[in-house]
Amino acid sequence: MPLRKLTMRHGWGFLAGNIILRPTLGATTTHTWTGAEKIPASGGCVLVLNHISHADPLVSAHFVYDAGRLPRYLAKSALFRSNKFVVGVLRSTGQIPVERLTKDAVGAYDAAVAAVQRGECVVVYPEGTLTRDPDLWPMRGKSGAARIALATGVPVLPVAHWGAHRLLPPYSKRPHLLSRTHLTVRVGDPVPLDDLRERATEPGVVQEATDRIMAALVAELEEVRGEKAPAERFDPRRAGLRQIGNPNDPATRRRRSRTTGKKRKR
């Protein structure tokens, strides 16, 4: 049962999702929602989540909807160039396109700032892509969520989840539907950033805010998984991986092999 009744007006895309996706997830998964009451019932906020499966947005949308909020995602722009139905849903639900790894990404930042200033709940995957950590722990975070929070003063809440990778393994297109997958989502307390906001333009402050956000997210995921995360977060660049895309494709494997060979020669 939803924690709160949704009172905000929403477009046909959310209605379609509620009619189609909720019953589908209900038939294929079970879930444990913890800490949903920590998400503000109204007003701007940023939710930061770990990224382990392409099913993550569906899982988090289900959770955020149950918390009585409408999620606004920073979504990769390629989705806005897919089939007309998907594009229609994205636009109807107010999702924000991101041109990853380009100078145009600043437009997504501006749109996200405007959204939280309007009182929206913006969902950010701070890793920027599915984690490449072998054990699916969060990688090094990007600065988007920190910059939005420092610019607006809205609360940032870490939301750790686990189980979506069993429903749809990373980079797979074949969901596992024969047995119901259990999904766990846990919300932590807002990340303390007030002391950094007055110094937001100083060197290193955005990175410090990003580190705090990622540390809070990892701590919540440790509670969910009942395990301790590695002391050092995975860095795709140091591992010779592209920043986006499937790390298991042949081109990525060749690049990794060349990078590893160079390191051995040194």
C-alpha cells in the first residue's frame, strides 16, 4: 500500500505507468520499502540512488510514487530519440534529457535546478551510468547532485536499493520473470551540506559535497546488503573502461587489454 496518497497533478504518462507498470511489477516482484516517510511530502528535493540495472528507474518510480511524489529523472537523451510512445511518456512525465559527456549537459543541470525550485522531486543516479564495480557497489560519483543541492539548498536524500539486478541483470535485455524477485529500497537521512553552501564557489567544495553524498549512499547500501563496501570506490577510467556504454562489448575489452598491457610495461 502507498505510504501517502498522491495529490499532485500528473500527466498521462504517469497514469499509463500506474495502470501498466505497477501491476506488472506487483506480479513479478515483492518489495520492502524502508524510510519512505523521510522523503518530503512536498517541496523540492533530490534523491540519489545507486545504479545496478536498467530496471532501476521502474523500481525507483514505483517506490517514489508510493511515497506520494512524482519522480523527475535526469534521463539519457537517447531515450528521447526512441519510439514515439516512449518519447511521449518521457515528455508527459516531465523527465529531463541529458546529453552525457558533452557541453550540452549543462542544460540538464539548469533544468534540474529549475525543477527543484518549482518544488519537484528530482531523481539522480550520481554514477552517471550502471556501476562497473564487479560486486555492484557504487563507483566514484559525479558532481551533478551536489551542484544542484548547493545551488538550491534543497535536501539531498540517499536512497539505496538492491534486487533490480536479479530482475534484469546489468546490460541484459532478458528479465528474469519465472520467480518473483524481492526488491529492497532504503532511504537515509538528508546529507548534511548546510556548512558547504556558503562556500559553494570555493575550490574543492563541490567535490567535498559529492564525497559526502556518495558516502551516505554507500552507508545505506551497506545496511541493505548487510556487507561492507570496499574502502576505495571503483574508478572506470583507472580500469581502462569507457565512461558510458556496455563494458563487456568487444571494443571495451580491447581497450581494457591495451590499458592493462601499458601498465604492465611500466
